[in-house]
Amino acid sequence: MNETTLEVPPGQPTLKITRWFDAPQHLVWKAVTTPALVQRWWAPPCVELLSCEMDVRVGGAWRFLTRSPQGEVGFRGEYREIAPPHRIVQTFIFEPIPDSVAIETMTLIADGARTQLVVDVVHPSVAARDAHVASGMETGMRQAHAQLEAIVQELQRAAA
């Protein structure tokens, strides 16, 4: 079974997320860049994704608004680099802390019929990185990635 891993190097403002998907690169790309599909997987089951706005182009913006038992919260950013079907560089802002801008680089690495997703995140400080990790993001990310796996499997069946 594919598992999401999170690497948090001590003393560095970075983290690394990796996950293998049993699907070709172009289908994983489609699932992470198509708003109607992202709407179905991005938030874990305990969180409702109220809106999913994505203008997937260099200089385009994205914004997700979620609702959980703790209330509504937004996430947003700007696309800095788009290289289909294997790389996106974007900013990531948790709206309650708008001055803490992280840079995310997502890379999709093709390996035959499988694809490895790698997300490298650089925060402005170790404290900002640690707050991100302490937010419970790892559990939610694992749940969201399991949902993403189901979406890419659905796309694969439809393409067969």
C-alpha cells in the first residue's frame, strides 16, 4: 500500500512530502490541476472544501476555503512555475497568518505505470515550519492523499 511520508529536518525551515500513486504521471497531473477533481480530494473527510478556485498558469492564483468544526479558514497562493505534467511551484499562505508565505514545489516523477509525488516546502522560518507541522496537517494530508489515490484510480479505470 502507498503511504504518504513527511520529512521534517531539524533546524531547517523545510519539509518534504512524498507519496507513490499507482497511476501514470498524466493522470496524477490531471487530478492535481483540475478544480473539479481537487474539490473531491484536497480536504480530509472531517473538513468541507467550500470553494476551490484555481487559475493554473504562471501568475495565476489559487484559493481554497474550508469549513471544519473549528470554523472557516482559507488557503491561497500564486503559481510561479507550471511545467506540465511534472512540476508546479507556488506560494502557500494560510490566511490567518498572511505574512508567513511558504514556497511549495510539487514534482511528479514518472516510473512506468507509477508516479511519485514529491512536495518540497520552504517556510520563512523554522518556527513557521514547526507551526505548520503542529497544526495536524500530517493526518489531514494522509487522508487527502488517500482520496487522491481513489481519484487517480477512477481516472485510470475511465481511461481503460
